[in-house]
Amino acid sequence: MFNLKSLLRNCCAAAVLAGASLGAMATPVTYHVAIDTSTLSGDGLLTLSFVQNGNAGPVVATVTKLTGLVSGVTATGDVTADADSLTIGNAIGDNFIDLNATFGGEFGFDLMFSEGYLNETASAFSSLYVFLTDTDYVNLAGDLSTGLGHFDITGGSRIITVINAPSLLTVEVPEPSELLLVLTALAAMGVTMRRRAVR
């Protein structure tokens, strides 16, 4: 038998789940970067360098939740620093952040990119490189030209992560909207199971 009340309830549940999933898709992805320098000692630099191929639109990388033995910051180019975050843009020219570091432990930070690249053509790209160097800018780990690893931001696409050294680990951090989507789905399943048990 056709039950209009049940149909409307199921449509409302589907709309809530669809709305929550759209919110999750609209949220920029945040990466957590962890760097283990336990095999190194002394002082050096943790460097982030952001470059573009010349026809890429503006993209901004925001660094937050910086942990580890990091002290002073030297910024060059399209870079701003405040108490809670560092931002580095991909403007033409040199754009880099040098963080004075004491090696022998772990460093970590969260990294999020603005989403302007999604509207670019596929031939437009930018790359954010992560380097560990000594105080004379001699590379200590990873590839000489691309460092420990890099994030390739391709126009109209997603971000590709390349790891050149096992001492760099990149993990996506779950966004609050994704957690909301999961909790909403679990609540809907719980309500459905309870209604079936009552019948």
C-alpha cells in the first residue's frame, strides 16, 4: 500500500543527506604534513617554496598549527605571516618561507590551498615544495630540485602530492562537514532501525 507519510519522510532524509554531502564537497581539503628529523641534528631551515608555470591563476597556501622546534621566519615574495598562520602565494617570482629549525625531532603543520585553481585550464599549474636545508641552504634530504616532497596544483583538477623522502608524511585531515555528513547518516540509520524494531 502506498504511504504518503513514509514517502515524504524518506524524501526529507535524502534531502538532508544530499545537503550535507554538498557542504562536504565545498570545503577545501586540509593536509597535515609531518616531518621526522630524528636522523638529523643541529640547526637548519624548513623551507616552503611556491612557484607557478607562468599562466596559472592566483593560488594561496595557508600554513597553520605549526609544531616543532621552529623559531624565526624569513619571508620573500608573496608571503604574509601573523601569530596564527603563514600564507604564501604563487605570484610570479620567488615566493618562499624559511623557518629557522632545530633538527632532531618532529615538525608538523596543516596546509590548505585556496580553490581558485579549480577554474583554471588544465595546462596551468603551480607547485609548493618542502625543503630541509642546513643554514647554508644545502639540501639535507629528498630530491635536490624538489626537496622532501611537493604539492602539484593543476588547473581544473585536484592537488597531487609527491613524496621524495620517507621522512615526509602527508595525510588528509577530515573536515568538520565530512564528520557532520557521517553523523547525519548514522542518525538516520538509527532512526530507521528503531522504527523497524517498534513495528
